[in-house]
Amino acid sequence: MNHPDMKNTTDIHLRPAEKEDAGVIWEILRDAIFRRRNEGSEQWQNGYPNPEVIRQDIDHRYGYVAIDPAGHILGYLSLSFDGEPAYEIEGVNWISDRPYGVVHRLAVSRNHPGKGIGTGMMLAVEQICIDHQIYSIKIDTNFDNLSMLRILEKLNFQYCGEVWINGASRKAFEKRLDKGKRV
């Protein structure tokens, strides 16, 4: 997928994660947990995410791996169309109601940081949502997750307020998708 906002134009595709991918996915998430800790963040420092969460993502068909044209796994994310209970609170100014796609646990392999992979993954999420006739994406991230905040800003997500996930406040964002848009 080529996009002018990506630093290196790389073809990135998302495919559903399979049970055989769980080890690589856990390695990517474990490295991301370690990076967040080294950055001084509290995000993902309480035992979440973990291999059981990955298994549940795969079983529910929420898990997606980002792959390059050769099939190498570059990153991981969870995409669900089932809503997010934490998003149903008062005080968040969402742009729209359901239906929407919700993204969690986006992480890029430590071998590919800063190459536009996360941006490419989110662009691929937009296409998956459009293909499912879902025209809104909601996402939350920690207040100090600067790389994710940059991606959301670059892709024109709108800040909607704060939600509580796993006992911590998170910044919540939404993006409405054009029904005719193809990325």
C-alpha cells in the first residue's frame, strides 16, 4: 500500500492472524512492552497484553498481522466490529454511534520501527472497514504513546475525550471514513 504520508513506501497488507503466528505476534508485543517500559510509560506494564489475549484475538478473528510482499510479519493489531464497552461512557464526544471498527494492540516489529509501518497498518484498517461497510474507526492510546499519537494526527483522527481501559485513562480518537474512499 503506497501512501504519501509513509516515510518509505512499502506494500503493507493485513491478513487475519493464524494460530501459527502466535509466537511471532507475542515476540512483537513483548518487544513493544519493553520499549514502552524503557520510554517510561505505564502502558502495557501490568501483564497486558499477554499470550492469552493473542489467543483470544485469533479465536475471535480480531487479530491481524501486517505483512510485506514476501509474507514477512511486520506488525500486529486487533480489529473488532463488536464495539468496545469502555467507549460507551458519558463525557466522550464521539463523532458517530455504531457501527464502528475498534483498533487495539497495534505494535510494529522492532526490526521495522520508524518506517511508516504503523501508518500503513492503519491505512489498511481503513480499507478493511470500508470493505465491511463500516465507516468509522475508534481507537484509544496512552497519553504518552507519542508514535501512535503522531499516526493518529497524520491520518486525521479527531480527539474525542478520555476513556478508561484496564484501570488507566486513555486518549480516545475517531475517524469517519468516506463511503467512496479507497486507500
